[in-house]
Amino acid sequence: MLEGKYTDGYLKREGANAPKVEDGDMKIIGSPLDFCRLNVYTPEYVRADASPAGFSVEQRQTSYPRMASPWLFIGPEVIYWAVRNVSDVWKPKALYITENGCSADDVVTANGHIEDTDRVMYLRNHLTHLHRAASEGYPIKGYFLWSLMDNYEWADGYSKRFGIHYVDFKTRRGHPSSAPSGIAK
């Protein structure tokens, strides 16, 4: 979309299933954008090689740190590199992080509090790297956390908590002490 064309690799992979493009379609699709949005959660690490793609994805060790969801590996530098890569390649006028956040095993303690240290750590580190990108002049205009309240998440259902506001799934009520002290009250 940002280049006004489908890549050759995409068209080759799709073969007969590739989109049919009419005259003028790509000019319309490739119209200049007012902003670009990114959903950024977890990094993938690659190594250059002689494959047709020119790289291979590195396998993580079993001890690699992650959040409560098995797919959500910790690598807060990913938000810096996502902003930098998109900006350097396509030069958008403005960038918005439209999704970033993590799952955590929020537990109500005996004294009725929720200690949300995992989420605070994840967000603080990601926001530090986002601030680094902003201070280098990349056009970051907004950041949206996923999610305000615990909810159903497509990969984890109700088994993981993604919100900065704890929701009791049985009563559908929030918990009064659930806003993490390091993020917002």
C-alpha cells in the first residue's frame, strides 16, 4: 500500500489466488496517507543466510523471557525498531502505535490488591524505547494501549489478562485497586 504495488514475492506466493488488479487500482490504493498505524508486541530475530528470502528466523531458547501468553516474548526494543524501520523505508507523515500491551497473571492478593509488576515492567520498557524513537525525531503522534480493561482475547480467550483495569469475569465488575501504580490511576 505504501509503495502502490504488490511485491513480487507476494504475487509469486499467492499464484492464482493473487488479487486481480485493474488499470488505475494501484494508483488509488497507493494514494498518500495522512498517517501509518503499527501494532507492536514482540520481536522476531533473524539471521542473514543464502535462502531465497535472504534470512532465517532464529529459534528462541526455552528460557527466553515472556509474559503470561506463550506467544508474547519480551523484547521492548521492538517498538523502537518498528518505528525506525517504517519511518526510514516509507517516510510516513505521522505514526501511531495503535496496539501495544501484554498479558499478565493478575491475582487479587489476600489484602485485596493487585500487584501488577509484570505489566508495569513491560509497558515502562516499551515506552522508554518509544520515547527514544520520538527523541530521535521519528513522527510518533500517539500511543494506544491494548487494553484498558480485561476482555476476551482471540488467542487466549479469558485465560489471560490484558487490561490495566482488572475485570472479574464472573461478575463483569472492575476491581477498585486494579489500575497499576506505575501506569495510571
